[in-house]
Amino acid sequence: MDVDDQPGRQLASKWLKTKALLEHPDIAGHIPPSKLFGSSRLRRMLDRYGTVVVKPVRGAGGNGVIKIARENGAYSYAYRSQRQIFSHFSDLLDAVNRVRKGKAYLIQQGIDLAQIRGRPIDYRVKYVKSGGQWKFRSMVGRVARRGYFVTNLCRGGSLLSAAEGLRQSLSPDVVEAKKQEMRELTRTATSLLERRFPGVSRLGYDYGIDRNGQIWILEVNTRPQ
């Protein structure tokens, strides 16, 4: 096995990778505004963006990910298939902290993802270093299970080709352009991450595309499934 085909360096912290990517002017505009979790930060981000996603700094498979929205003076809370409405911020915070269990979390602006028949879709791009060269291994769409907002396959999400996902959620006219844009973002971001974290060689980029066609880097994994 080529040395570059080994698993390579792993970096669990979403926060460290996010901070690194924000340093590149061509990448920063594709990163949803993100902050380390704190109650006052959660309140401010909800006031500013209306919808946020709260997720573990270290985690995978959609574990512990919560979606929160401010609606008509109240707060909607979605965790797995659970849906709740809280009238008071303190009650919302209690619910979040029961899931968090004191672990470090991030707050990220919620993205209004394009959908297929009412189910959100995002994209996983695998980029691997082999024989000294970075190569694209796959680009697929992941559609959330009905009633869920996370698209992870282990949470019941379903897989389809990236082309088919783009065709069904946006338009056949944008398929090649959006695929190419994701490839270009992947190359640029990987160059930055490799300089900052030498030894990374297997990356999984999670891209979200909103209803207006804007591409967002939701997170980058160093041990993609």
C-alpha cells in the first residue's frame, strides 16, 4: 500500500478546521457564520439569523446535532425526530444542555437547504491523497429521512448521485456548474488544510446548497465514512 493511502492525520475538532478555512478569502464566504457554544452567543445568533444548528465540536454521524429556530417569539427545537416549541429561552437552553451534557459545541447559522420532496439534501465529496496526488474518490448527494433534518446515512438518510440530487433539488441546468464549483472549493480548501495540518490525506467535505444555489461548506471530516 502506498504510504499516502494510509489513513493519515486525523483532526477531530470542527472548530480548528473551521478557523483555518476562514483565513482564506475565497473560502470564508462559503462558511456559515460559526461560534463556540455559549448561552449568550446562542441568543444573539438566533436573533440575527433566525435559525441555527448546534453541534458537537467533536462528533460524527449526526450525533447530538440540534436545529433551533426563532418563530413568532418562541423557539422551535428539532433533535433527531423530536420537535418541541419553547416559549422561554431558559427552557430551550435546558433542553440543549440535556443533549450537550457539558461537551464543547458549536453554533452555526442554519442554511435553508434545497430539498427533494420536502426532504433536505446535502453533498459529500471525498478527496484522498494517493501516490502523492490528491484525487476525487466520490461526490454523492444525501437526502434526509422524512421528518429529520440531518442527512447522515446512519440516521436513515438515502444516497443518490450528486448529479441526480442537483437535478431534482435545483435544476438540470446547474448540475455541471455546481459540481465544478464544489471541486474547486475542495482543491482550494485542501491546499489550506494540508499546509495548516501536515499529514492529512483523507478528507470528506460536507457541502450544503441553499435554495438560491449558494454553496456552503458545512464541515470537513478527516476520517470520512
